[in-house]
Amino acid sequence: MLEISYSTRLRSLLNPSDPHFFDYWIGKRWQSDEFLTSATFLQRPVTDPDETFKVCEKGWNCSAEINFVGPAYKCQELARGQSGNARLPFDFGLLAPKGNHTWIASATLGEYHDPQLKDVEPGGIPTFDPPFPKNLGAFRTEPVIWVGYAELVNTSIPPYLGERGRGFNAEAWRPNAFACEHYEARYTAELRYRDGVQLHAIKSRQLLDPIVNTTFQGHIPAVDGTEDNTTATPEENYVLPRDTLKYRKTAAYHSLGLFLRNMINGTISEPNTNASSFVIQTGLIDQRLYNARPNMVSQLEKYYETLVLSMLVKPRFLPVVWASKPDEQTGIRDSGLGPKEDYMYPCQRERAAIKFYYRSRILFSVYCVAIFFTILGLTAGALALRKNDGVPRNTDFSSIVAATRGSHLGKVPWDGVDGDSGGIPEEVMSMKMGYGRLRTAECNVGYQEEGDDRTDSPKPMPRSPDFGFGFEGNLDQTCGSKA
């Protein structure tokens, strides 16, 4: 599979060895529309999911910074609320709330003209013999993007005075205008791989020079033997096809910028949202009222950065190179031509893990407290064993009764051969035990004289009988309490 350029070019002659031979730009490659359109609809850089785990091992999060040079748009606000002294290629008064337009973009003034010649053979070869016109195929200027838009500045009041689009509320809308020039810039981008998802973003950019350092002169016709009527000054800054390296780089930048200009060029007007622009398919427009989003200047710059980053997803294109060896194109290979180690690029890897950090002072204090209570428990247990003549108890119900028995249960021999090991002697286990009123407890105990509330009164007063566990013959399980 051959590598391809972002641009489509024609040639002046069939013989490349002829001194009058050169190729010249006629348009962008249709293959580039695939990922540029996808990036526009997704509103983020396009990525290749098949490459994710080749770059970053599964279970890890990776990030790497890359530096490259590419095209960028430098935008500047010209008018806010009033046109002032701004010289615009459209009527500022057409914008809402005074007018009925919410978007006006003029992005084709000075655009490269195709065809360059009226009479050409198939393949773009001129029908006449050389010499050819001096400016044939020249990039004379890069069109400035002029944008006017109505910004919804107050969302707490109705945007329209009546039916939608039939009269704008002047308190809710503000007209603005800005312009953007095409520059070359040095980018720093962060490539992030998070759990199988690629999240790439531009961290910074440094503007270098205009891609074509000329000023469009729209009122001056060009009479130079070509069909391109664009005039710009100074003419010596035209980028000509014979300057091959600079021309092809400019052609690639121009192709990418042309996609953006074609997307935003046109108008949106009310009522009924009449859109003669593809800008409604981008993230620059709020789909609720089809008006421009806030911070439009930076929004447009970031949209173009999204397109630039998306170029990296198609290594088949000529501008895509290895990050560690920028002088070598990647093509469709998974690795470079040289040793694998030469193509390794530094990155940061991380993944979530649970770790404990102990402070020595706190750790020592906690363990001291735990050890203290452990020793306290052992001491209490030793004292209990000593008090019980060294006989331990298990946790059976009979053992609990024996350990917590009242005085009325002390008439049987709890301690014996089995008792020495914490158990209960067999003769005690064979005795019947129940729960009821103890026969040793009298129902009438205590005295109190009639009419005397003192507790030391000698008059007897009934009280509740005592209940508890006892053996057969020591319990009364039939009679009730005396009244």
C-alpha cells in the first residue's frame, strides 16, 4: 500500500526531466475527508482503537508528550456589541438582534482558483508550449476567516419577542465579530491512554509565521495569464511550485485549512433556521437555538487543533512520522526499519493500586494499646482461674450454670473428676433441674406498719417471690405468688 499526500496535484508536463516540469495543487485528497469529518462529528480527535493496547499495555494508564510543527489559526476579536472601526467583508448590522442572522462567515476571499488555466489537457497539462505563466499554481495568499455571530448573553429572559426567529430580544443577544489568519505553529500535545480509551489534547502551541505572508488585495485584478484573479502583496512572497519543499508543505497546510473554511463558510438566519453552512454540523453551534456557543474565538481555534491531532490516526499519510525518529515516515508498518530500541519513545505509565502508609508513631501507639489490653485480659483470666482453684470452665450451658450458681445450688458436688477438666460430674448431670419459685424464698418478708411509708416499719408486707434454677424438690412450679 502506497503512502499518500494530503493534496492532489497536477503536472505541467509529462516528462519530469524537462526544465519546465513542475506539479501544482488542485485540491485536497478525498481520503482526508474521512477522518476530518469524523473528528467534526465526534468533537474530539479521531483515534485508532486497534492501536491502543499496542502502545499501552492493558491494565495501565499511559501518557506521552510529543512535539511537532503544523498549521494553526490565530484568531482576534474585532467587534463586540458594535462594529466600531472594524473593516468587515459583510454588513455587521445583519447580525441579531438588529438583523436576523446568527452566523455570517466569509472564508473564501483570495481562495486558490481551480482550474488555474482555461485550456488544459487531461492531467492538467497546458495545451500550449512553455514558458508557462510565472504564477501558475502559486499560493498567493491564505484566505482570512471573517466571522460575525450573535451571542446569547442572557439566558434568563426569552430570546425572542414573539414566535421563534420573528424578532430578537435585544437584551438577550449581542453581535460580535472576529478574524482568523492561517499560521504555522509548534505544538506540544499530550497523548493519553486511559483504560483502553485514547484522550489526546493540545497542551500548548507557539505561533511561528504566516503560512503565506501576504495581504489580500481584493480590489486589484490579477492579469498574469492564469484563471486565478487573486492579487496579494508583496508578490515576492508567493509560494511557487518550483520551490518544491516549501510548496508541498504549504499545500498540505492549505488542504487542511480548506476543510475548516468549507465547514464554517456561509450563514444562518431566522426565522426557520435557514442554514447555508455546514457549521451547524460542528460543535461551534448550539443545537438548541442554532446560535454560536460562548467563547467562539477559542472554540474555533480548538476545533482546528482537533483536526490537526486527527491527522495522526492515519499513518499512511506522508506527514505522519515516528515520534522518536521524525525523519522517517511511519507508513503502515508496526515498527521502524531499524532496531526496535531506536523507535522506543519515553512515556509515563501508571495504574491504580491500594497501598498503606503507616506513621511509625501512630503504629507504635496502636500496638501498645492492643498489647496492654491483651495483657490485661490474660491477667484477668489468670486471676479467675486462681479464684476457681485452677479449674477452667468450658462454655457449655451446664458449666455456665455451675460457674454462676446461687447458694441454693451449692449443696451438690459440682467439683469432681470431671470438674477438674472444666466439665460437670456425671451424678450432677443426671439430676433434674428446672426453673421456678425457690422453696427457700418466702412470699411474705419485710415489715411495715399500716399507714406508715417508712421502710423500717415492723408491719409485714408481701413481696414478689424469688425465682431461679433449682433441682427437683427445691422448686415450686405450681403455686402462684401470694397477694
